Amino acid sequence: MKILVCVKQVGDGGDMNRFDAHALEEALLLKEQSGDPIVEPVYVDVVTVGPPSAEKIIRRPFGMGADRGYHIVTEDSGYISSFMTASWLAAVAKKTSYDLILTGIMSEDMMAGQTGPMLAGIMGFPCATGVVKTTLLTTDNAIEVEREMENGFRDCLVIRLPAVLTIQAGINIPRYPRLSNMLAANRKQIITLAAADLFPEPIQERESCVGMEDPEKTRSGQVLEGSLSDKAGQLFAFLREKDLI
């Protein structure tokens, strides 16, 4: 069985997206629970899209137990549409017959939650989002998942492989890399691919970023005056005006 985990570099420190860390941990747990590693070996690969500096976030998955790493190198670290990212990821995924592709439910910076479903659409794979539990059904070549719904409900599905899952935070606790694995990780080769080589003809974006800005910091308040009963009456009137009671 072959699993591909998509990870992303985010933040000023260039760390791995925390939702992707949960996806990676879930892949490693599936690898450990799969049975005989000799008779039915499970391989966990990771892939990232980003500038040359994004290479460092693949070293951490190596330290956690990943087998191979792919780095799709882009020219800059600016905005890249979800469709373009999904297209590049699909180009790498198609080079190997992966049974399962995992991504975080969203990235911490853009929070779009679109790359995983778009990747599934391009690959022609079924997809489940917001997954909070996975169980491999090896006899049926399928995976049983629970996905988080609104109002505390859960959707239980059995999905035929190959498939794409986007993983929700809280499904597990990502492990710390082992020192021995981190030392070995520095010797592992990362397969680098230029985005331009994957698609000599530029990909036509399906969405674009018009602009980004930080929200304005505003602070407003209302001081209640008078006796205790007066303040209680003012508070009641305010809450009722806002339809809070």
C-alpha cells in the first residue's frame, strides 16, 4: 500500500502547517496498523509545493517515519491558487499508483480548504473532508472514515480506494521526530521537481487573489451607570435589543 501526504510550509518561521502534521501522523498510524510489513509493506511519501526554502519541512516527516519526499519548487512564496497547487500535486501523484492521499483540512495561512477536494477531482478519486477517524478495511480494499459535521454530528462512510481524505485537527497527536531518524533524514534525498517542468504550458488559474489585508483593530464598549438594579436593567435591555435573550 502506498500513501501520499501533502504538506505545506506556512508562517514567518516556515514551519509545517499544523493540519498537515495531523495528516502525516494518521498516515504513519495506518502504516503501523497495517499488519505484516514484509508481506504487505506500506510506504508513506510526502510532497510539498513551495519555494526552495520549503525543502526543510520534508526533513521533519523523514524524522517521523516517512519514506520518500517530493518538493515541487516554485519561483516565489507568493499567492498560489488552490487549483494550481492541486494540479501540481496531481502530476506527482500520477507518477506512482497511490492507494490513499491525505491532506490537512486547510492551511493556516489561506484557510481555503480547497486543495484536497480539487486534487481528488483532478485524480478522479472519491473524497471525504474533515475526517476525524480512519479504519483500513484491507479485505475490501476500502477505508472506513468518520467526518465531522455541524452541530456535533458525524458522517460515517466506507470509501473504496484509491481516495483522498482531508484530515481534521484533533484526530491524533503528532509524534516528535526520533533523533536517530532525524540524523538519517539528513542523508535522505529529496526528489525535486520544477513546477515549469511538470506543466510546460502555464496552468490557467480557476481562482485569483484580489487582495489581502489584516483586519482593523477596533474596541468599543458601553459603561453601565447607576445603582445595581439600574445596571441590571440596562444590561437586560441591551441583550434583548441584540436578540441574545
